[in-house]
Amino acid sequence: MVRKLKFFSSIRVKFALTYFSVIAIVLILMNTYILMSSRDIVFRSKEMLLLNQASSIVTHLEESFAMLQFDEEMDRVIEQLDITGISYLIVTDAQGDPIYESMGSHTNLDLPVDDIRKSIEGWDIVRASFFEGIFSTSVIMPIASRGEFVGAVYVRENDREQGDILIDMQRTLGYISIVVAIFSVFAVAVIIWSVLRRVTHIVNAVKSVREGEYSYHISISGNDELAILGDEFNSLTNRLRETEEVRRRFVADASHELRTPLASIRLLSDSILQNVDIELNTVHEFIGDIGLEAERLARTTERLMVLTKLDSKIPDERVCVDMKEAIMATMRMLRPLAKSYDLPIRSELSEGCYVLATVDAIHQIVFNLVENAIKYNQPDGGVTVRLMVAEKTVVLSVDDRGLGIPQEDIPHIFDRFYRVDKARSRVAGGSGLGLAIVSDTVRELGGSVTAIRRESGGMRFQVRFPLYEPDSLLI
């Protein structure tokens, strides 16, 4: 099933939306938080300044407020305070009516009557605002005389210079935001084009491989994750190609291995049916050959089933297996074969060689190794089976004194249906599956198997398993 790509499911759309969302959040914060923080800083500084100035004015007025009821006297006292930066200064009486006003340009000033009355009750009131580019800050503070509140001082500052600075900052941040937005659009376009061009290349490569073109390779520049993905893809296609070649060879070899005994059985049976005057001894001979071919067919089929089971990774319940007992039981089954080849089998089996496996798996390993050692030996040769423990490892060695295996063939002998000498293998009844079963079984059990040419002639197959030490055996 091929999925249809929807607009909002596209990586480019998700990436663009995410990127633009982050940029938008950053720009919004930059244009709001910075300006608001700057505005608040100005507010706090002006509030502190006006509070100090209003407090100074109130302190001087409280001492002789009743005597300072005329503008000239008020002017004299306030001039002595050397107060600067105040746009408006108003002093009221206990009823909130102005009794002193300064700074000349106050004619259009609306007094906050409610705030003044509340201040006369004993409250300090501070107001701050920023409107039309002007910072406006006001402080109202009560005047007390002889324990009573007799009036209030109202000071106000209108600062256009600070407002102009904040507006210039806002304008500058706006320009920066526009530049960042344009650059972000350009950067996103370049990144999306660069990334998705390579992603599209990988997708097209996957489609090609899906259609069976396992030799397809891609070349992705760079050292990022997509380049690594491209390398992994190429490794995967190499592996798929090798697997496909092995599969085809496996199918071809398996078909040939199964077809050969079937053809022989059919030829022999047809010979019996078509020859009416065939002798009884010949019939018995043909039937015996049919039995041998059927046995060969059954053996090949059984080994194919073993390999299929190993490939399917169906786990078997593993138990503690005494390797010595398993080897001895398997060798009893192989002694008639060794006798037919007139070959002696020697064994050197140590005690205490336990592994976590199944009896059938150990049987498959030992049977195939010893059977090969018997079949591909020399007439005056022999087979030696050794078992010992070395450094927490159970080591099984099977030595023969045959012709050995050429060094260039050793890396391939564990491949399925691989034969060093095809003609000799077919005469011996080999299918090229025994060592593949050994290799896969050993690997499944967590062990390793190696093949080494012996200096004195022949081969040594060595299998290693981790030593299993159950508590019951250590007591």
C-alpha cells in the first residue's frame, strides 16, 4: 500500500511551519518584551524621582503650611528646593482646591480630583502612562500639619525625549524584524530545497530497490545524518543484492538437489514398468537404488527444513546440555558410516562441558562435522573428536586427515550449497548444506565456528560455546 502525501503531512510543510513559528515567537517577544521592559524601567526611574521630589516638597511645606497661603511665599519655598524635571506642580488645600500652581502651561490640565481627595485622606498615589510618544508620570502625596491632613501636593512630569527614544527603539526593532523575516524565508527555502532534494533522491532510490533494482546506489554529499543514511542505504542494497544472489542460487541449487533424486527415481521406476521381461534381480537392484535416492531426497529435504527453521528464528527452549553425553550419542550413530569407510574415530572428551542449548542442536552440529570428516577423508586417514573447557569456554574440535580445503575456499564453505569439489561431493552424497546448518546453529546458540587447515594435512573444525555453570552443578 502506497500512502498519499497530504499537504500538512509533508516534511517541507511541517519544517516550514515549525521554523516560522519559532521565528514568529522570537520576533514577537523581541518587539514586545524588550519594549515593555524598557518602558517599565523608565516608569520605575521616573516614579522614584517624582516620589523623592514630592516627598521633599511635602516635608518643607508641612513645617509652615498654614502660613504659606500665597503664591509668592510658595514660589519662594519651592525655589529654595531647586526641583527640576517637573512639568506641573499643584498644591491643594484640605478640600482639594488648588492654592498653588506652577509651570505656567497648566491651563488645560485636568486635575485628578478623585485621586487628590483620596490622597488627602492619607494615601500616596502614583500614576504612569505612555501615550502618543510621551511618558507621563504623576505623584500625589498628602500634606500633614499638627496630626491632620491639610492638603496635597500633585507633581507631574511629561517626558517626550524618553518617548522618542522608545519609539526609535521600536522602529529599529521593526526594521530588524523585517530583515530577520526576509532572511528566515530565504534560509528556510534553501534548507528545504537542500534537505528535500536529498530526501527525494533517497525516496526514488527506495522505489528503484522496491522494484528489484538491488544494484542501485546513491551519492549524497555532506557529513550529516542524510549522508549517513545514504551510506546505510548503499550498504543495505549491497546486502540485498548479496541476499538475492544467495536466494537465487539457493533456489536453483535446492531445485537441482531435489530434481536429481526425483529424476533418478522416475527413471528407475519407468524402467521397471516398461520392461515386462526384466529380471527379478534387476528389479531388486532398481528398487534398492530407488530407496537410496529416496533416502537422499529425504535427507536433503530434512536439511532444508532445518535451515528454514533457523531462518525463521523460532526459539526452542534451551536446557543445560552435557556436551560429552550428546557427542557420544551422536558418534554411536556415525560409527557404522565410519566402518563402511574403514576409518577409525578417536575421541578425547573432558567432563564438565555444559552449554545452554538443545540436544537436537548439538546433535546437528556434531553429526554434520563428523559426517563430513568421514566422507571427505583419505582411505588411510582417521577422525579425532576433542572436547575440553578453556577459559570459561567449551571447545569442540573435529580433525580429519583428508585432502583439506584450499585456502581460497575456506571463507565460503559455510555458505549454503557451496561445494569445494562438486563432483566428489555428489559422489559422497553431499548437498552443501551440512556446514551451513552448523554455522547457523552455532551462531543461534551464541557460539562461533572456524575452519583451519592442519599442517599435517586435513582440516580442523573448531566450535566454541560459552560454558554454562548452573547453580546446581556448582554445589
